Amino acid sequence: MSEDGELVSSGSFRVDRALALEKLREFQTPDPRLFMLPWVRAAVAGGATRIRMDLTKTADFMMSFDGDPVRAEMADPSVALFGDQKDRRLRHLAVGLLAALRLRPKLVSLASGEGKRRRCLRLGAAGDSFEAQEAETGDTILWVIPWEGVPLDRWYLRVLDACRACPARLSIGATDLSPFDGKGAKGLWVRERRRRIWLEPAAKGSKGVDVYHLGVHAGKMNPKRPVAGFVDDPALTLDASCSSVVRNEAYAEAAEAVSDIADRLWSGLRED
């Protein structure tokens, strides 16, 4: 690996993983067992139309998605989380890899690319490596071996709850979650460039509008109007752990858009 992070040759990484993990502590997610959520963001950012995650018969976790491939070697946390990476997917992949490594698995792997360009990054107790890989698929595949996460039913529910605004078709085991398109739903459904907003009059006890970033829940927003729904905006900024949205200018712009649509919604209700 060269000083600027370029791969010089395939083989084993000469990285002190324990030291790297210590330096990367600020990028840790609140719950490492949900390491797959940053990977969902990476998939959505790469234009994925379908995302699948499941447990294998040996209780290993596997996740795959279509869309643009990534440079697998550049997703290593000790590379991706430092410096100015032009491919923002690398940060999300790295945060997820870092979280998975906190569970002390035997191996975490990331394979991406098609044909002769497909590469696989392996991180784990036996050492880190990067090499070419042959596969019949062009999907990006992430594997955690073994995985001792939350109980199966609770794991499914937690991921589904966090990804209800995912713009890609999400399959978790036998459960499929289709992208929300506003059809048949009450309220207002608005797409502005890549920002998606759906609002409806708030039911009693409603706690505001859910904020999503690249299809994964990242916080709440409380407009003045009594509305419920969600805003999913890839322009929002996340904190270092990629778990919460930062209240900066991008957040203010999204909040203003939500407020304007809430006004439109209530104006329409008064006219009716």
C-alpha cells in the first residue's frame, strides 16, 4: 500500500489491526450488531435496486446488492476513514466493516467487481488480505463469519424498522420491503432531485417526521405543522459513526422543504 492509499500489489496488508481499531474509535457505531446499516447506505449511494441480507445455514451473515462496484481494497477502515475520499460509499462500507470487526468474527470479507476486475478484501483474526476473485455474479457481497448478533426475529425487525424508507428493494430472509412510491398513500409525496418527502396529517401521539439518509434512519424532525412521515435526503451530513444526522446547512434546507410541503398539505386540507 502506498502512502496515498493506492494498492501497490495484492497480498497481505501490513496493518496493526489493534492499533488501527484504537485510532478509529471515533468512527464506532452505537451498536456494532447493526453493522449492515452503513452497508445499506453504500448500496443506495451506488444506485442499487435490490439489496439482500440473510443468515446462511452455518449462521454466517451475508449481504449482497447490485449497482456500481467499489474498489474493495479502498474500503479498509484504516484507509477509507482518513483523508478525502471521492467515493463516499467507501466511508459507509468502512464504518460497517469496523463495526463488524468489533464483534470479533473469524473473517469479514468484501468482494466487488465483474469478471477479471473482481477483487476481495478479507479482514479478520487470521490477518488481512486483498486478492483477485472469480465469481459468476457482479454483485457486491459482504460476508461476516461467524456472526453472533441479536436474536433472529429482533435482528430482522431492527433492520426493517431502520430501513423503511429504503429506495431499493430490500430482502431480509423471507421478508421483502418494496420501495415506498406514494401510491395509495394519503398525504403528499414529493421528489425533489434525489430528496424524497412523504407527509400526512399527524395522528394523535405522533412524534414528528423521520429523517433518513440514503434509506437508513438517522433522526427526527419536528416541523411546526402537525404532520408525520419521512424525508430521505442524500445531501444530509452524518456524524463520524454514520448513525446520526448533523444539523448543518443541508439539514436546514431539508427542514425548510419539509415545512413548505407541510404548509401545502394543510392548505389542501382546509380547502377540502
